[in-house]
Amino acid sequence: MDQPYPESSEDGYHTVSFYSFFKLDKDQLPHLRNKMQKEWADGLKIVGRIYLCEQGINAQLSIPTDNTRGLRAWLEAHHTFSGRIPKFNWAIEHRRAFKALHVRVRPLVSAGEPLRLETLSQEPEYLAPAAWENELRNAQDYGDKPLLIDMRNNYEFRIGRFQGAICPDVDTFREEMDVVRTLCKEREDKNAPIYMYCTGGIRCSIAGAILKSEGYSNVKTLQGGVIAYGKHVRSRTESATSSLYLGKNFTFDKRLGEEVTADVLAKCDQCGGPCDSFTNCANKSCNLLFIQCEVCSQKHRQTCGDSDCIERAQMSHDELIKNRLPPRWNYHMRVRPDKVFGKDGVARPEHQKHVDTRCLSA
């Protein structure tokens, strides 16, 4: 099912993702979580994150290459998952992307509203990367500007995006749906095509199902998300048509991004130079997510530049435990470096600016 299997990475891991919507018994979820936590971590040496709920499973994993086929065998041998897990969505770049395995019982995506299988069954039309690219090119060739929505967060959009895409300037998926509804209503015609994409496909599957349940009949999403499109771009010959996606694909793991094209769309949050490499402030109580170039990384010792963060980044684990501090930022500010960095390239609370939710356009 998962053929062709990618070559082994330098560190001997495959990185994959998959999701599936189907009914799971609520009372069995704790037992299933414990079984997967033990057998996948101890037996298959898998690391990553898995979300289980009554509506299905969502997983992002790194697997020792010798155990990748073993994972598929485990899934097909288990009555809960047999025949229900689609082909693995292989990463663009493979390496161990997680420290440990965490299996959690929680919603597949924080949509801000209850999701029922009846809604999720109203799936959008899935376009393979080549078909997706063909439709977008044809629309542009005929002078039409399709409604192309990036269903990711604003910080993901910073380092890579499809040309002509609109991205709601929000920090969470639950905030995004209200903005998306407004964008769709502005089109008036509920039969007009709506194109949506995200990292691996699940956010678009859910958003597309919600829109279809609300009467929008022509919702199309990129099957496998930017991950699949990135592999499509890399598989082409040099003479092939250039990529409609430019830059990197943000990843929710320690890689913090994988290259689709060499285009650098963003700037270092500290010096303003061209850069598209995300980092987290090395002070764990700060943990600010921001773009940092190599020069600034060395200058500020992989921190946001605040003197307290530089000092705490040099402390041992035991020292940090003894001198534990509360989080420096709430979630919205932690992913909004443009709202907290001063002109000196240092992030401080007194620099905080208002966070809005306007739409960003490529």
C-alpha cells in the first residue's frame, strides 16, 4: 500500500503522517492509547504525536526505517485500524523529527466547534498535486482569480506559500473558520470553486467538510497538502514547469520546516536580513517562535536577545528546575515575533503590539 518506500535518511528514520475519520468507541480510547503508547514506542521505536478521539486518528511520526513496514503490519492486524488507514504521507525530508512518542486522547484538530462524523463525511474534492497545479494554472491563464485559501497559521505562511493565496492572519485553526466563512460569503455564488490547502491535508478536509455542510458545493483541496506537492515538485525534471509553491513548508516538529523551493520569502526577526529558518528561544520559559539567521543566532546565543533569556539558556537543567519561571508569553504573542521585537532586535514585553486578524495575500 505504501509503495514506493523512500530511501533511508542519514539518521535511519522515515517521517510520515496520516489521518482518518471513522468511529471509535469512547470507552475504548484509554485502552487503545495505552496499547499504542507501549507497543509503538517500545516495540517499533516510533517517536511523534498521535491524537485519538471518537472521530478517528491524526498522526505525525518518525519511524526507524527497518520498522516502517512493521507499522503498516501492526495497523492492518488490529481490528480497529485494518483497512481504515490510508497510504502514508511521506515527508519531503526524512530524519528523526521528534524526541519521544506521545499518544493523546483529544480532538484531531481544535476546530472551535463540535465535529460529527456526519459532517466530516461531506468531504471536499481531493486533487492530486498534478491536477491541483493544472487547475490553478488554467484559472490564471483564463484571467480568473480563483479563491485560494491557505488554511495554515500566519507564521506558517511567512516562509512558504502558493502564489496568489490568501491566508487569514490568525494563530489557530479555530479562529480561521470565521474568517474563511467571510471570504466565501463575499463570493456570493455558492457554486463557485473554492481551493484550499494546508500542511498535510487534515485541516482542509475538516474545513472543506464544514463548508460543504453549509451549502458550498465546489470545494477543492490539495490531497496530501504541501507535503505531497513538495514531493511532486522535487520529482520533476529540470525542464518541468516551475513550482506554484515558493519557499519552505512549516513543520510542527524540531525541523520547523522543509524546503520545497530555494526561494527565501521571509526576513530575520532580529536584523531584517533574508532568512526563512524558524527557531525557538533557547530559554524554555520564553520559547518564542521566530525567524533567526545564523549571525543573529551566534550573537544572541540562540535566544530572542533578552539578557535574562541569554542567562537562562546557559543554565543546567537542575538550575532551571530550581529557578522555574512562568511562561513569558501567552500563546498568541509567542507566535507573533513582529509584535514583541524592538528595533534593537530584542524581544521584550514592553514592545507588545496589538494582534489583529486581517487576511494576508501572497
